[in-house]
Amino acid sequence: MLVLDNALWLLVAALLLDAIVGDPDWLWRRLPHPVVWFGKLISAFDHRFNQSTLSDVKRKQNGILVLITIIMLSLVAGFCLQSLTAKLPFGDILTVVIAAVFLAQNSLYRHVAAVRDGFKEHGLSGGRKAVSMIVGRDPDKLDEAGVSRAAIESCAENFSDGVVAPAFWFAVLGLPGLLAYKAINTADSMIGHKNEKYGEFGWASARFDDLINLPASRLAGLFIAFAAPMAKGNIADSLKCIRSDAGKHRSPNAGWPEAAMAGSLNLALAGPRVYAEYTAQDSYLNETGRKQASSDDIAEALVLLVGACWLQAVLVVSLAILFVA
């Protein structure tokens, strides 16, 4: 395991590298992204151990065993990588690069900004096309407000899952924690669905992903709330929305950053949503806020995202200084 203060300084460098460079498309067009490796492993387990001929009990048992296997393999891979980097003359630099690969500040900003730009360049059709890349809703059934709210909600939720959570687990457990988190999160995104095929097999992955995202989602909500003034919002309103509405979300975690975003922008987020397979009849977060979101609100959400990322970096630097002292 990394010494805590060293892990924190390496995390600062990784956050900076990701913010500047992000995920270079030219590289991942030539090489498979590490998350793709997780995906192929999970897909192979799914094909082998989630057969429709198996009973529900057996599929749930298999799902638990698959999750344990994924966690163990990712932890071992992380420990091996960490041991290797500790022996190399430029091992810290390699650790920073590896950590940056699993952070999503830059890519999240670009994907959400693409929705804003899609509206500006091609109107509603452009916004729908861009938002279809980041959400599972049926874009053809979304008007401008629906597309805008979907992009903003995705911005908030993925800030927690794609930025704060991997940073948190790297700070706590180094590369083993980071790889294990990304493997579990990938499993949840692939098999953690409440449908006939994955309701049993993906049960363990979905529940465990909820558990390991608990601390990061709370931190993400606070980062967004305290960044509210950067988008002409109010910290108190954002915190109030978290307290009153975060628990209304179907996810025990996504409600925190989404409620913070809703309060900061005075928008009503979540609520009824149409997906490819079902319609979610959920409560609104900040129900008294505006429901007619626009591309201008997406721009403000991006300001909040940048501000929240800066606040996270400041906190990590402060903790690193504290532990060094």
C-alpha cells in the first residue's frame, strides 16, 4: 500500500494530468483502454455463468462468485502494478499516468460540452445525438429541456462515479483500490440492471457498487454545492436541496450530486424519464425549480463541474500538506 501522503501527492499530479490531457483519442484508437479489458472479462463471465437455463438462485450465486473473482483479480493486478512501479526509477511517474487513465474530468467535460455545442450547431437534433452518447434514455422522446436536463444529470452523477470515486479509492488503497473500484463500477454498468436477464446475476455487483460509492457521492455533492457561487448559485440552497431531496432518488448515491446540481442551478432534475426498456416514474429533485432547462444551463453545469474539480484538488493538496507536516 502507498504511504498516505505520497498517494495524495501522486493523486494531485494525476488529477492535473487528466485535466490537461484527458483520454487521448489517438492512443485509445490504437490500444484497448484498460476498462475494455474489464469489460471483456465480465462479458466472458456473463456468457458462461448467466445462462437462461439456470435457476434464479444459481444465477445469483454465480453473480456473487463472479463479483468476488473480479475484485480479487483487480486487487492482484493493482498490487503487481504497484510493486512494479515501486522498483522502477521513474515509478511515481508511471503511477501518475496509470491513475490519470482511470479519471474522467477531461472526458466528462468534453462529452457534456458536446451536448451544449450540438444545440448551438445543429439545434435539437444535434443535442439529441450528443446526449445519446452519455445517457440511456430514448433521445427521440426528449425535447430541448429533456435533453438539457439529461446532460446535466449525467454531468453530476458521472462527476461522482468517474472523478471523485476513483480519486477516493486511489487515495485510500493506491492502485489496488483504484483498479478494484473501476472493475466493480464496470461490472455494475454492464450487468447491474434490474431486468429479467440481470436481476439475479447482477444483483451483487449492483449492491456492492452502491456500497463503495457511498463516500464519494457525499463528497461529490458537497464539492458541487460549495462550487455553486461560480455558477451564480447559492451554497445554502444547494445544501438544502441535498438534505431534503437526495434521498428521493432511486439510487442511494446519485441523488447527492444531482440534488446539489439542482439546488445550485435552481432546476428541477430527475423526475419521470423514458429509457429504452422502461419509463422511470421518479420524484423530482428540487421540484419547485425550473423544469425548462436549456443549453445555457448545460454551460452553467460545466462551470460547476470545473469548480467542483478544483475544490477536490484543493482538498487533496490540503490533506497532503497536512499529512506531510
